[in-house]
Amino acid sequence: MPATTPSQTVGPYFTLGLFASQADELVEPTSAGAVRVTGRVLDGAGDPVPDAMVELWQADEGGRYRGDFGWGRSGCDADGRFSFTTVKPGRVGQADAPHVVVMVFARGLLRAVLTRMYFPDEEEANAGDPVLSRLDDGSTLVASSVDGGYEFDVRLQGDGQTVFFAV
């Protein structure tokens, strides 16, 4: 029988090496328009996933994807919490509401899960977004406003499971 590969096993891979390349500040915290995006990764029982890793991709304030901006990585702490310092992205094209693409890597997942985070202060844009408008309940994709920033919890399964997209 062939040996198992890393994608077939579960281990503490994230805490052993990937956090060394953490890049959770897309902009300086004192930059104009800087906001904090925080959240937690939770399992099906609502317990934190302390060794998860969250990646974020986004457009800039003008809705442009650039090679020198828009990617970040944050490890989760003992409470499953991650955080980024970034700017609120602009609309990409006419239809898409401002959003951030979120990918979560965690123990027990053979593949990372992909979702989007939308902004609560973009009601009109969210209502016309082609992704949100196709969902029966897209509320799991809309962050909450907190202290001048946004909070977005990712529930991997169970009640209130975050909507994930096939990759």
C-alpha cells in the first residue's frame, strides 16, 4: 500500500510553518481608510479552531485587483480569532458588491474552503450582487460592523454554517 500524502492526513501543519509567513497588514493601521477585519473560525459545535489559517484576497478602494495589493494571511489564535488591517474594497465592475474573498485552511479539511465576505453598509449593492442574489440565505456572508471595522465569523459546519463555494 502506498504511503499517505499530506492532503490525506490531518496534522498541525499550519502552526508548524505557515504562520511564519503571516501577512495580516495589507495597509498600515494609520493609513487613510484603514479598517480592521476580524473574526473567528468555528467548528460544527461552535468551538474555536485554534490552528486554522485564513487568507484574504481583495480589490483596492477603486475596485481594481493589483499585483502589489490585495492578499493577506492570518493564523488563528487559541480562540480561533484572525484579523487583518486593510481597506474596504470598491465595486469590481457594475454588478459585484464590494467584497473580500476568504479562504480557510484547517485541521480536518482535506481541501481549503472558499467564501466571500460582504459589507453590512452596502445594502443596495448587496441586493444587486449576482452571487448574493442567487442564495436563499446569504446572511452568513455579510460581516457585522464593530468599532469602526468589521467582524466575520466562519462556521465550518452545523447551525449557521457559512456558505462555501466549489473550487
